[in-house]
Amino acid sequence: MLAIVCPGQGSQTPGFLAPWLELPSVEGHLAALSEIAGIDLKAHGTTSDEETIKDTAVAQPLIVAAGLVAAKSLFDVELSTLPVVLAGHSVGEITASALAGVLSEDDAMTFVRERANNMAAAAAVTPTGMSAVVGGDPAEVLAAIEASGAAPANVNGAGQTVAAGTFEQLQALADNPPAKARVIPLKVAGAFHTAHMAPAVDALETLRPSLKPQAPTVPLLSNFDGGEVTDGDAAVASLIAQVSRPVRWDLCMENLVQRGVTGLIELAPAGTLAGLAKRGMPGVKTVAVKTPDDLSAALALFAELEAPA
């Protein structure tokens, strides 16, 4: 079995979509997604600078669109016919939900547009951010985050936890880091997955009745506890609640290992989750699909899966 995983905010880099525009189907696909998102995804993925695509209202729709484009370029059959399991980190869970058939592409882009705009508005109320804590004893890391007044927003496994809070709280954490750990500021503009995002949760609950979720056609894991989501309404409820509660990517990786996953493909803008898998899922082969040049390596993983033992 293979895992298809979709990255979260902070994975975007200037110009990362440019190589994808060389594929004939991508420009039209991006144009359709841009119309729903209300922003020019082609421009933001090719010419916008780092500061522009750091903006939450830009970054989140851009990341979801990139994953959808990469998936369409990679798979020419229904995912439900393949031995795969889907998971996404933070906003990437929207991408995964669309690929699993829970949300249509239109609904996924509508959801991420409202999520991004309202999270950006919530983040503007109080200056906040996020910092990765790499290394250290997990219990000591959580204790240090709590002592600073920040919150553990992402428990990513593989020796990485992300703290979120005010800049003063994050500075206090940096000034008093856990033993044998580094505190690294992240390129995100808010304390996501904390109580600071409560107003965005309310906005998404207002949007919820207009969505038409379906049961997943492919196994889909939740950021809440790493468990499989089997109902469309429950999947949307989880997506909404996720905005203000921690992402437990460590539990998603544990579930993938327990399911006997032998390979992991990370969709664009790829690299972060493949890196975590290399450390947290020993023995699992990984492919980070950063550009169309990586599609052949991803397909080779499927070929290995289908080859006789």
C-alpha cells in the first residue's frame, strides 16, 4: 500500500509552480481553480515573491491548488481503484479530502478560500506566529512550550513539534529552549491550530451547510487523532475543528506504518512530509513530487507495488 500525502502551509516557495505550467493541462486547471479562489494562482505560483505568498490568504489556496494539479498530472485513473491511503497536513487535509472524494474541487477551493481569508483576519487581531522545535526530549519540549505560554500546534513526530503563540511567547521559548533542541521561526503569519483561530472556526461553520460532502472513496486519515474518517459530514467537521486544534501528524504516520504502507508520495509543494517520513517511518520509500520531473519516480513506486513478490 502507498500513502499519498499533501503538505501544509509553509511548504510554498517562490516560483514553485512554474515547471508545472509546462504541462498542457495545467494552465486551464489553474485558471478554473483561480476563479473559485478569487486570486491569480498562476501569478502567485510563478512570479509572486516570498512575502506575497507567505500571506495566509494566498498561501493556503495556492498549496491546495498545487496538490490538485500534481495529482491530476500523476493519476489518470480514479484513486479509488488504487491501493492507496490519503492524508494531509493542516491545509493539506483539504487537498486530501478532495482527492478522497469527500469534497468536489469547487467545494474544496471554496472551503480553503474561506478558511484562508478568515484565518488571516483572525491572525491580524493579535501579532502571532509559529516556531518549529527540532530535537529534544518530547516531554521536555511540550513542557518548555507550555512554560512559554505558547501552544503545541503541530505534533509532527520525527523529533519535530511546532509551537504557536504571540511573538513574545515564541521569543520566550527561543530564549529558554528545551535541552538539545533548536527553535526555528516559521514563515507563517499566525498562531494556527490554537484558540487564536476561533473566529475562523465560526466562519467555516457558517459555510458548512452549503457544502455537499460525500463519504471518502479512498481511506482518509484525520489530523485529529490519525484515525480513518469514513463519513463525509464527519470529515468536514474535522476539517473545521482542525483550524483551532493541534495537528497530530505523528499519529497519522503511526497509522500509515500500522497499515503496512511501503511507499509515500508527497504532492507539490513537496519536501516537508517526505522528510518527516524518512525519519519517522523507517524503511518506507519516499518520493517528493516537486516538479513534473518527479512524476516518473512516483509512478515507479506503483510499479514496485504491483510487481510480483
